[in-house]
Amino acid sequence: MTSTERLVKEPSESPAESLVRFSRRSLVSTLVVVLALGAAALGMTLWPDGAVSRFMARASWVVPIAIVILAAALRSTLRGRRWDPSSREAKAILQDELRQASLNRASRAVLAVVLIAQLPLALLLGALVELPALRTALAMSEASITLGMCTLISLFLFFDRE
């Protein structure tokens, strides 16, 4: 095999590039977990006798095990490398000015999104879905937290794209 063929089959990747890719994969999987947990919490609040509530009552041990399996699968994508926060590459990734600017832009946008969403959420949960006041407030808080976290992660991934 010539060196050109080897480069085509095995692209050279610096440790920093692989850690950035790992960080992005971790954020995407965190987004999926937040969406799933937020939807489950909202489903349990809106329909306490529904299928989600029954599943969580019987098999609540599945969620932490699924998160551990997801974390192990993510860790395997590092291919033997370690994510050490004190390493030079990890510090460079975490302290990158463009990355910090992306996070700041995303957090400012999230504040606006969550504040604007309060009126539609109150109207939707208060008027359309007839719930007791306590469950309405709980559903609004769950929806707001889920919306805020998902928006933050999504916008950060969007602003920080390569």
C-alpha cells in the first residue's frame, strides 16, 4: 500500500480534532437525552394515568442504564484516547474564544426564547388543557426548562459549527 492510499483510507486526525468531534457528539447525545427526559416528564404531568407514567413507574431503572450505555458508546468513539479536562487539547477546546462567543450568543437567544414562550405555554396549558393549577405550573416549568436546554444546545451546535 502506498502512502497516498494510506492517507485516503486513514485520514490523519490530530488529537484536538478528535476531541472537538467527541465534544460535538456528546452535545448531540445530550440534546437527545434532554428531549426524551423532558417529553417523559411533560407526559407524566399531563397524563398521570397514561402510558409514560405507567412505564416510568414500572421500569424507572431503564433511564439511568440507558444513559450509562450512551456514555460508554460515546466514550468508545474516542478510540483509546481519554477526555482529560486538564490536558492541553481539552483546555484549548474549552477556552476557545470563538466557542465561548458561540455559547454567549446561544445563551442570550435562549433567554429571549424562554421569555417569549411563557405566554403561549400559559394559554396552551391553562386554557386548552384543563389541568389543576399545580399541575399546570409544573407542566409550564417542565416545558420551559426543556425548551431552554434544547434551544441552548441546538443554538450552540449551530453557532459553533465548523
